[in-house]
Amino acid sequence: MTPGYDSVLSTTAVISTVFQFLSGACSFWLRYGVLTNEQSVIMVNIIGSTLFLIYTLVYYVFTVNKRAYVKQFALVLAILIGVIVYTNSLQDEPQKMVHITGIVCCIVTVCFFAAPFTSLLHVIRVKNSESLPLPLIATSFFVSLQWLIYGILISDSFIQIPNFLGCLLSLLQLGLFVLYPPRSYSYSGQGYKLIEQAVPF
């Protein structure tokens, strides 16, 4: 890999991971669930937010580059607070509050599902899907399918759209296992050769 490609790949991976775990996904959806009074969304994302908070604390304890991690955490926290403050300023327009929060949730969720694509070029180049985490991708497919069905049942397009895209993205990634079967029996993404990550801050 060229140094420029390595830098782009590692920066994208760091940002995707930050949004995936700090986030993005649960924190924004929890906000959306509160605004729409959707109890299933609230319950799932309270649990998710709690687990992700524990994850971030454990990661902080064991990470070597704590300063960079704090900067990344602060960035995501600032975005989350910014969205909350902005939507709170729209108290007189409840539909707009829900609409904007829903759009943010859609964007973050699609980024979460697309995160494994950061290694797509690597998989195609070496014609080996060993670097992709099969259990995570398969689970993402089934979870997004369940939420897609739930979104259809309650007629909520903000739940339907990202989970439909999540199904498609997960299927595309699963297709890589058919096109480029792993050369070993490790389906957990262990075959991925770690590169030295350039910290984007």
C-alpha cells in the first residue's frame, strides 16, 4: 500500500470506529426515541448507550494515545451536544425536531453499516475476505432486517431507510465472502494485517 492510501484508510477507520462506538448510533437514536415517544427505540438505545459508555471507558484505560482519544471523544460529544442544542431550539416546531434528528440518525447508522468497507480495496486486491469480520457483518444484516421490518410496521421512514441500506451494505459485504473466500477458517477478521494508524488530530 502507498503511504497516502494507508493514511486515508487508517483515518477513515479511526473516524468510523469513533462514530460507531461513541455515538452515533445509540445516543442519537435514544434522542430520536424520546422525541417520537417510541418505547422500543428508547429501551434498546439506553442499553446500547450504557454498553458503549463502558466500552469507551475500558478503551480509554488501555489505550496508549490517550490525548488523541480524548480529542476524538470530545469531537463526537460536541457533535452530539450540538444536535441536541439545535433541535431543542425548535421546540415550537416538533415535526422539524424529529425530522432533523431522524436525518442525523440515518447518516450515522449508514456510516456504521459501511465501516467495514474501509478494507474493501484490500479485500479485492488480495482476493481474500479474511480481513472482514463475518460474525459482525452477518449480525448487522439480521439486526438491520429486524429493524427494517419494525420500521415498516410502525410506518417510520427514518427507521426504514437506514436499515434498508444496512441490509444492502451487509449483503454486499457478505457477497465478498462468496467472491473471495477466506484462505483460512478464521472468520473474525483476524487475518487483517494491522497498519500503523495515523491519528487524525
